[in-house]
Amino acid sequence: MAHTQLIIGAPGTVVRHMRFNWRWLLVAALVIALWILGLGAAFHYVEATAQNAVKDAPPFGWFESFYFTVINVTTVGFGDIYPRTYPGHWIAIANSVFGLMAFGWFVAVFTIALQPASSPTTEVKVVLDPALLLKLFEHFSRGPDERPTDRPRRRLIIELDE
């Protein structure tokens, strides 16, 4: 099983890595902000008259539409404001789907930004006991007559790079 390792260093190195990757964080934040502004304005355009027509409801303005869009994109969904028209329902669906993808993307970009900007070259040294190596070769080089028929075929591949 392969393992993924997240390496986070001291605060000074984390800030240095974040500075190196600031463009990706900025792009992700700008895409999310533009989405919220655009669909918040669309939600206000579509829903303002329907929301203001509700009896005993507080006035519906720009703040309420952006509030609804942020709550919907972040998939919190308090339920205090909800769409009352079919176009508003479609905007809410688009916000929910985009919100799931956008915040997952933002978390991925943020995690990548925490990773070291340049990894130092590492050297791996593998030491094998000659007797163990001979045993491995013997184990993997048995003929078909010495192996049970229901056992899967195995190969030992050793690659050496210069």
C-alpha cells in the first residue's frame, strides 16, 4: 500500500513555502470570489421581487443575496434564506455543486502550498545480506514443476540506475 506524506516544517519554512506558491492560492481565492460575486448578483436579480413579496419577511437586498450565496457555496445551508423561484433553485444547485468542487480544490491548493518548494536530493542506500539475496533468487527462480499449480506466478525485478 502506498502512503502519502504531508511534511510541514517550522513556521518560518511554512511561510517561505506559502510565499513561493502564493499565485496558486490567489488564483483559487479569486475564482471562488468571482463565482460568489457573479452568482450573488444573479441570485439578487432573480429573487429580489419574489423575496420582497413575502409577508412579514425582512427586506431582501444585496447583502442577503451574497449571504445566501456564501452560505450555499460553503454548503452550510442555514435555511433562513432560500430560493422561491425556479431560476433561483437552479442558481442554488450550481452554487452547491461548484462549492463542493471549489473548496476541495482550494484545500488541495493550500495543502500543496504547504509542501516544500524544492525538495533536497535524497540518497537511498539499500544493503542486502548476500545469503538473503541468494535465497530470494532461489525462491523466485524455481521451475514450474516445483511450484503448486494454484499459486500465482511471480517475478523478481531489480533495476539499477547509474
